[in-house]
Amino acid sequence: MLKRILLVDDEAAMLTALQRALRSSEYEVMVASSGQEALDILTVSEIQVVVSDVRMPEMTGDELMTQIKNLYPDVVGILLTGYAELNAVIRVLNNGAVFRFLEKPWEQAALIDCLQDAVVHWQERQQVNDQHTYLENHTHALLETDADNRTIYANQKACELLQLSGEIDGVAVTELLPMLRPEQLQYLCSGEARQLEVQDRANEQMLRVSVRELHSQRRMFSIEQLYEQDTLAIPELLSRQELLYQLDRLLRSSDIPVTAIYLDINGFRRFNDSLGYQQADQLLALVADKLLKGRPESACLGRMSGDEFALFLAGEFSMAQVCEQLERMLEPFSNLIDFAGRELHVAFRVGYAQSPDDGTDAGELLRNAQVSANTASRGGRRNVVRYQNQMNANDSEFVSLQSDLYRSLERDQLFVLYQPKVSMPDGRIAGAEALLRWEHGTKGIISPAVFIPMAEENGLIEPIGDWVLAATSAQKRIWEAQQLPDFVLSVNLSGRQLEDDGLLQRVSDLIQQNSLHASQIELEITETFLMQDISHSLELLRALKALGVRLAIDDFGTGYSSLNYLNQLPVDTLKIDRSFVMNLGINREAFELVKKIIHMSHDMGKQVVAEGVETREQLDILTDLKCDEIQGFFFSPPVSADNFRELLENQPLISLETSSQQDIWVPA
């Protein structure tokens, strides 16, 4: 039979090198750039050997091998590893998830020999496992059927799990597994190794049903209990496997274009932390129910993983039509959701792909829809993105850049710039925002819009954020020792930092170590994070406020029901988002919103900072509206610590009686 090898590595160059090494071999080679993509391929293709790198983002090679062992016990695993990762390899070797490992850099001859041994091992495993020995000793509950799907064997575990009693020989599998719909049974028995997750509502349990064809006359049904009760037990919500099957069937049976849409809930990790996993699952069920009720007519909706959903619909649709249907579907999430005594904000990252241009099979189309959703996420905007061919190339570059980001701290590539916040009306520096920058060794300056979301996704934002706090606190102490004019130093906190139980102690320690006045430190928190879970945010803000630091809401005006909750938040400052400031003098709605924010904030004793001020017209409008502080290129771009010291020494930055930007002092 054909020997098929799956190569898994997040670095495109490594995959190319492996493919080149196997070009003249007897194997059919498939590739995957992540652990999840590898699992997707395994659901639809019969693979004998998986060769994976250990160090990969999101799912490491040892984690992948453990999942493969549980899902596909016959697949033979080989790991490529560096010396530093040997402990992880030893762990999976000990639990039987890996057959062998090769140290990098590997030799081509050693790789070929290892693959040959792995295939021999796979063949020997098939020979040893004769039919009934396999059935009796398999860890899952098993049924064996004849060619007509009538049962001829059931082990004790199957009888217990399915609560079977009496004679079952000759009974149709549809009677023993009534939770399977006819099309699901047809899918499972279509000749390839397949599996489905189904809800056994009679026994209140979630089952994974797999079929392995032993030979032309008999089949084995493997049944595994996943958990006692599925909190998303919604009959209309398809499982991942069902969605792939239904989408694949539609693509094969019709020439009509199909649109696949991928929806990923923003920051669901925070709900897991604040609500607990049981209530978070209940929230997922509520979200799924709302999505099902709002989905376009005839669209199929399924759950791809924990907090990710996908749907597809057939027909010719323009981007405007797709966005219109999605807007209607997501309309219930435009306001806060009442859940478990809390008010929560649920938002999505959304991308889509259309056949045949963006994919001709189910796996490819959904993968590309997911890639486009990831692209929307990295842009930091609430938009819907269609897949483009260059996105996969961008994704490869993104993965490479992500690897470099891991080493940016040790390579001393990160640095901080400072942008002044100017007090109105005297033109003096009242504060400064610390802004993180990354100078890559070969690519130069990387935009924060690129690497900050990347760090958020892979967890690097926590050590990077700690470094920024430490570096800026030390710099503030230096300026104070130089007896420069005092000001409030603002530092941005990420959502992941705010979820860290150790944050409060670290902030307190840094203030004490640098002998700083806590009131001269301001922590900026995005409004989107605060509005996601109001109750949890209030507890967090009160704890931070107890340290004596100032608190600011960044990007204010972009969230939901913001002004309704303003009086509850123990914050000192609101920063009006630059998207509203740039439209001052152009858009009447922007003017009215900014005016309302400033007046309401002053009524509640809070200061207001306007971000992104670039023109004299914007400055004059904000001055008339009594905005407290102004930040933007009109006064100064972000500058180095040395240049910021010069700004402090040469105040005021502007005489507000002038009408020309030429009166602004800029450091040499």
C-alpha cells in the first residue's frame, strides 16, 4: 500500500528542506504548518507516519503527538528536536506517543533510515493486531458489524456504555446507535477511517464514534465517551467533523459557489478565567444559540473548537452581501449580554473564503476562512476580511516573525519611546505615554500594529509587558534624579497582564524599588477589555487604584454602552480615540460625541486626553471644548528618552495664543 508521511513544522524553510530530503524516496509526502492543521489532515487522510518539530506556537510537537496517540493510535510518530527540548521528548517517549526522535540538525540518511523503521513498525503493528485480539484489548468500547452493518460482536465496554442488554447479534447498528442520523452513518462507513462527535441524548453523554474498515465484509465501530454531558447540546449545531462532511458533500455535488465564514470569539480566555470553565461553557452555549437563531436561511453552522464557529452558505454573494448577512447575524451581540448576574460584551474576529477561487475542498476552504479571520484580528479592527492568496505567504512570514519575537528581549531589540501629553491651556508637559517599539535585526522597525497582537496571541505580551513596566519605571527615576519638571508617566497594560494575579505585586514592587510617587504613574487599559466583563473589571480597577496609581481608559469611545458605565469606573482619565479626533471639523457626529465625552467626564471629575491631534483646527476645537490634555504629532512624535529630556527642559512646547505650528519647539 502507499506509504504516506505527514511533515509538521511552523517554519516554511524547514518543511521545504524535509520535502527536498524525501523527494527521491518512495513516500507520498504531505505537509502541515501547525499542529491543528496536522490534525485536520489526519481526519480526512490515512497517514502512516507523522514527523513533527517540537517547538511550534499554539501546539507544540509533543502536545500534537499526545493527541495523535489518543485519536489515531496506529499512526507512528517521530519528533525532530533540539537539545533544550529533550525533556519534552522523553515525556512523550515514556507514554508511548512517539516511536523515535532525531536531533537537529538531522542527517538525510538518518532521517530516511528512521522513516523506514517507522513504516516497518507500523506494518508489524497491523500484523500483530489480529481482528479479535484488537477488539478485546482496545481501550475504547467496540462494535463489530458485517457488510450490512448488523452487529456480530460487542465487547463488554460497548454494552456498558450503550446500556445494551439481551441478545445483540444481528441487530442493526442504527438500533444500537440511534443517535446517528442516516447521513452520519453513511459518512462513517464511506470507506475511509472517519469519526464523528454525537450527542446521546437518551443517556446524556457525548460520544466520539469512529469506524475502521477491517476488510470488505466487516467493520469495527469504536465508541468513546468524551464527557457525561455536553454543555453545547444543541441539536442544530454541527460538530467539526459534521460541518466538514456537509461542506465537502455540497462542494462535490454542486457547481454553485459556497461561502465559508469563520468566527472566533475575541478574548474568550478571560471568560474562562473570570467565570470558570463550567459557566464559560454555558456562555458558549448561549452564544451558539444566538448565532443559530440569527444565521442566514439555509446556512449550516458548526463549532470548530472551543470558542470558534464556522458556517457556510451556497450561492453567489458579493462582499457587501456577506457583510450584510453577518451584520444581521451578529446584531444580538451589539449590546451587552446579561449572563449569570453579569453584563458581558462578546465580539468576534470574522473572515471568509469563497469557492472555487479560495478553495475547492472543505478543509482548504475552511482553513483559508480561518486565515482571513486571523488577518482581521491582527489588524486590530472590527471588520470582515475575505481571504486573499497572499495571506498564506503573509501567514508564513507571520510565523517566522513570531519566532524572532521570542528572542527579541534577549537580543535587546525592544526599546521605548515617549510621547508628551500637553496641558491646556499653558502648553506644558503634564504627562507622557510610553510606547513600545521593536527594531528587528534584518527587517528594521516592525510596526506595533503587527507585533503587539502577535505577542497577545502567543502569550509573549506578559514578559514583554513586565519588561516595559520595569524599564519605564527605572527611566522615570532617572528623570526625577535629574530634577526635571515632574509629569505623569503612562504605561499601557495588555489584557493578558491584567489577568495575571501577580500584576498588583509587581507594580507595587517597581514603585518601591525606584522610590517613585505612585500618583505619578498612570496605567492605561483599553476600553474593549473593560467592557468585556464589567463586574470583573470593577474588582480589578479597585485593586489597582488601592496601590495609589492613576488609571486611564485608552481608546475611549470605541466600546459598547461606554457612557452608561462611566460613573462606575474608578478611573482618573479618559483618552478619546484618535478615530474621533481625526474627524473633528469634518464629521458633525464626531464633534458631538467628543463634546459629550468631555462634558460628562468633567461632570464626574475625570480628566480628558485627546489622542492623535495633528492639525491646528483639531487643537482649536478641543481647546474650545475645554479638553484637559492633548497628545499627538501636532506637538511631538514619540521620541527617545534623551530627546524627551530636552522637551522637558524647553517648555512650554507651544504658545496657544499663536496660530502657527511653527511656534512648536522640536528637539534637534
